Amino acid sequence: MANRYLITGADSIVRTDTYLVRVDCADGRCFEELEPRRLFPMSDTDRYITFLDSREKEIAMVKDLAELDEASRRAVEECFFDYYMIPEITKIIGVEDKFGTLKWRVMTDRGEITFSIRNRHSDIKVLGKDRLLVRDSNDNRYQISDMSSLDKKSMKKIYSYL
């Protein structure tokens, strides 16, 4: 089947499990047990969403989540919340450099976390003008969606590592 682009008001999406949805098409067709996935999970999180069946075959696509009705958009976003769990750093408590490894202690939207970074040049990436993505030594990811939202002390602690 070719890509099917879902249009606001024409189709609906219902969450059926932690990562699964059902797509009810306006023409009467129904696709069950589909897994929504972002085609550009870091750079374009609300656009180009694909829906895969159990064999990972693309069944449908949404060009932009804004095209969906609120209930459908919420169903997809709830699936993403668990699947793309990237804690949001809200405060930098401390950064310590020991033998070339950075040890970060941060507050996130999921609580306080301590992690290490081996290579500041490849593990800290600035995306866009204000977004920061950090990868720790265990391949976990953390983000700062808007660096200007950090307090001045937090910015001072990480500024020299950017």
C-alpha cells in the first residue's frame, strides 16, 4: 500500500496500548496495532510521523501532527512520551571535570540525575539556536529544549563546555 496521509477531521487515531494505535479511516478502513514513529526524532518532532505494522511495514503517514484533531494528536503524543523518553534538564547543579570525563549532576523533569560524558565534542550537541542534546557514557540522552530558560548559574556551569 502506498503512503496514506491522514488529514484533520477525516481520520482518527486511538491509542490501544503503550506504543500502539488504531487508525480509523474516513473511507471505512481500519488499521490496528500500528506503531507511530518519528522519521526525524531530533530535528522535526511533530512532522513526518510514520505508522508501522507488526512487520515494521509502513502503513500510513502524517505530514504534520497539527493536521490531526486534538484527540488523535494526543494519542500519538502519548505513545511518543514513553517511547522517546528524553529527560528535560531544568537545572545544572554541578559539572566536574575529572581526567577528561565530565560528571554532570542535573535536575530534570523526572528528578535529579548524575551522569558522565566521555567526549564533550561529540556528546554535547547544539541543535538549532537554543536546543542542547547531551549523550552520557551509557548512551542515555538528555535535552535542554530552550537554553535561555536555564537560570544564570546553570548557564555559567555549562557554558565553557559548549
